[in-house]
Amino acid sequence: MGGGSGGPASAGKAGNTGGGRGEAAPSAAGSTRTGTDDSVAAERIVAIRERIDEIDRTLIALWQERAALSQEVGATRMASGGTRLVLSREREILERFRQVLGADGTQLALLLLRAGRGPL
């Protein structure tokens, strides 16, 4: 998930090697890390990736919280003599994710459901 390389940022790549004035080209490590030798684009990529990393941390925390809550629902239901699963609820969640995110949403919802209840 850490962002991609190439794309529009590489369009300004030509001519950014110091222009023959004795300036050093960006380091190979910087180019490898961002996928571009353009220092402005590389800085922008680093900033975008920092935000992506923040979002990833938030998603992971929310995933863990959701799984714990779902497990609590299941344990409470079973302790009261209820069923392990409520398939209508699972279908509702699958449909909600599918409507907003399409086929990938369905796959995401399946993973979320599994994290909360375990494999079927």
C-alpha cells in the first residue's frame, strides 16, 4: 500500500540532472525510494506516502477494534443461547460494502467478517 511509482511524476524527469553545470544528480537511493529523480516530485511522493502511512495505521486500529467488538457480539449472543452467526446481518454488511466499493468491497467485507467471527 505504500504508493506507487512512475505515472505523471516521471513526466518532468528529463533534464533534471544538473544541466551540465556541475551540479550533482539526486542520489540513487532517493530515486529508488520514490521512483523519480525529480526532487520536487520526490518530496511530494514522500509527503503523500507519509499520509498513506497515517491512514494505514488508522485502518489497522479500526480493523482491530471492529474485530474485538464483533467477537464480543458473538460471545454475548452465544452466552444467551443464541446462534453463532446471524447470516442476515452478514449479508447486510456484504451488500453495504459491495454497493459502495464494488467487488473489492465484497472481498473486504468478507475479510472483516472473518476477523470478527473466525473462519466458517
